[in-house]
Amino acid sequence: MLDHRVVSRAAWLEARVALLEEEKALTRASDALAKKRRALPWVELQTAYAFNGPDGPETLAGLFGTHSQLVVYHFMLGDGWEAGCPSCSFWADGYDGLTPHLAARDTAFVTVANAPFDQIEAYRNRMGWSFKWVSSHGSDFNTDFHVTIPDTARTTGTYNFQNRGFPVSEAPGISVFARDRKEGPVYHTYSAYARGLDRLNAGYQVIDLTPKGRDEDGLGHSMSWLRRHDEY
């Protein structure tokens, strides 16, 4: 990094303003893409899905609370795992605390994992998170949304809308749901996986501003540097 080009303030400002135009173009393109995302057609869910959480058994519809929109983060924590995925934990550090802000925009936010609830609660307490986290253990929710990968589909199962499989039994993702009235049907409006989750990670957004950036090219795999926040 020390051999990086160094220039005068005036030359830096010229380069920064040129980059600003590209950043503005990217922002406009992102806004246009978000509009297309909102315009996607919806799918009416035919399964109620059952979860177990801090309030006892709940259906997917119940997770909306008083809101018409629900965002679910699919967290990698399987039955019998000693701890949650470090990467999902990195993401959770960023979205913990968002719940009241999202609620102000008519949106509930819930994290879901396939592990039994007592295992989830132990890990949530260890990490000190405050967001609502429920268990889908025993239901088809995770498999239907392609974030629990059966052993028989480890190399050919659907992940990120492709027949690519996933190396472990649990995978990360986010899904969005809507309903227009309290007793009405629930609709699936959007899901994203893999790099589609980057926009949710506050840490990466900050790191991307630095000279070194993510600095992951020479690693065995991109996030091998990462630890849970109580393990550094």
C-alpha cells in the first residue's frame, strides 16, 4: 500500500470529482433496479409454516405482527451446531438494532434458523443480539426457500436460483413477504442469496471505502479472516 500514487490536493480533488460522477451513476442505476425489484410479481404461499420462538409457536403470518411487510434473514445455524456461521454473525452484527427503524416503515424483521429454539437462544445470548430469532426446526420452510440443503442435493441442489448445490447443510439468504390485511394471504415477494446479501452488510460497506478494500484475494477463501465478534 505504501507505493500508492501520491498527488497534490488539487489533483486528488480532480480525480475524486471524476469518481463522484461514476458513483452518482451507480446510485441512479441502483435506484432504478430497486424500482424493478419492487415491481416483481408475487407468489401466494399455500403453506402456513410453523416456527418456535420467544413467544412460543407462531405461523409465518404471525411473524408480521401489526405490519404488512416481513423480512426474514435465513441464518446458518443447524441442529447440533456448536455455534452459528461466522459470516451470518458478521451480517447480524450489522442489522441488530434495525427493528424499530424498520417497524416505522411498516416492516417486521425476523431471523430464522433450522436449529431448535433453545440452541438459537443460547447463541443469540452469547452474541448479545436483540433482534427476534425463531426456529423453523421440523418445518419445510428452510428447504422450500433453499437454505437447508439435503445431503442428497449437496452438489446439485438449488441455491441462488441455480442448480449449484452448497458445500454445507445450511446456506444464507434473505426473503421478503407481504400481506394486504391481517387475515389475508401471505405473498412471497423477493429472495436473495450469496453476493445478493452484500448490501445488508454494514461492515463490508465501510471496508469498501478503504484503500485496501476487502483485501481477500490472497486468502484460502474470501472470508477466512473473519471471526465472531467475541473471538478476535
